[in-house]
Amino acid sequence: FTPKTLQGKRVLITAGPTFEPIDPVRGITNLSSGKMGYAIAQAAFEAGATVELISGPTALDTPYGCQRYQVQTAQQMHDAVFAHLTNQDIFIAVAAVADWHVSNASDQKLKKNHAGDLPQLSFAQNPDILAEVAASKHAPFCVGFAAESENLIEYGAQKRLKKNVPLLVGNIAQNTLGQDQNELLLFDAQGHTALAPSDKTSLARQLITEIAARL
Ligand code: C5P
């Protein structure tokens, strides 16, 4: 039995990695599986919310009851988020969004040549989706994630302030990407608290309860 703590609420979630093309058959991505974001989407639906999930490429099924929109690049994720932002109550940015895209991606497959010339990739910065949503007019309640490999307590608190969000969820990104177990710390204006270490389904439910209590 799940308490309907988000009954009547609208929740927008990003999840998964992004994929930034180099050419039509190659690209740059990361190890995010999407499991945490999908588990949060499922938990929000169970709690009574209407859930829209903007997802990068993953191997996961659409969480039951949720509406999923699939994207590849950070720019597409940004555009899909803003296309669905009106009247959302909560925005949860779980996606591992690429910081950069290849600005000179090729329309044709890059070819090896006899001289052994190497491809020269150039990069351009991607939009910070969470920071933009948090700064937007009528911003929903925004929740960010921070995967850090060290100094989680210090970096988590800093990131919450930098992104200007009321709640930031930190996890130690060492052997957690793609795993079912996870450990989460919540940072808010009061400080930080830990969620009981558990599987992603249970953590997602705990997180939804914490978000509902802060609305
Ligand atoms: O700055 P950093 O990538 O560490 O911040 C992570 C948080 O910001 C996550 O919630 C992630 O989904 C969000 N983010 C975003 N757009 C970006 C980069 C990160 O929404 N371009």
C-alpha cells in the first residue's frame, strides 16, 4: 500500500544518459542506466501523480502509468522538458546529461585514411536543464541529483546552492551507476539527511515521501 502523497500533482522527470553524436554511427554517452529515474517515476505514479518522463536511451520499459518521451541529445532533452513544463508541480532532474556535445559532428561516417590522420573533435557546452528550469518563471518544485566520487557532503551542499534548488539528492557514484542498490543523501536548506540504504525501488519511494512533505 502506497499513501497517495502526490494525488493530483503533476511531475516531470528526466532520466537516463544522453547520447551526443560524433557521426551517424558513433557518439559519446555515459554509464547511466536510467534505473533510478525510472524507479522515481514509478514511485511518483504509485503516489497518485501524473508523471511525464523525458528519457535518454535506456534498455528499460516505460514505468507503468507514466508517459515517456524518448530523446537522444541534451539539447533534445532540454527542448522536451520545456515543451512539457507548463503546469508541472514538481521537476526531478535525474538524467546524467552530457556537459558538452560535439560541435563539429559529421553528417557522414568518419573514415580512416592511409596517412593515419586522427579525427579532430570540437566541443560546445550543453544547456543546464535543471538550472534553467529552476530559474524559469512559475518554476515547479525542483529536485536535482549529484553523483560525486568524493566529498559528497561538501559538494552536495554546494551544488544545491549553485543550481538554486530546494532539494538536492546526492549519491556516491562509485559502482552505483547501473546497479540496483544505491545510497542517497538529501540536501536542503536545513542541512543534510541520509535515506536508509536500500534498493532503488525503496529509495525512490522514500524520496517521493520526502518531496511530498516539502511541497
Ligand atoms: O552539474 P551537474 O551535472 O553535476 O548537476 C547534476 C544535476 O543537474 C542533475 O540533477 C542533472 O540531471 C542536472 N543537469 C541538467 N542539465 C545539465 C547537467 C546537469 O539538468 N546539462
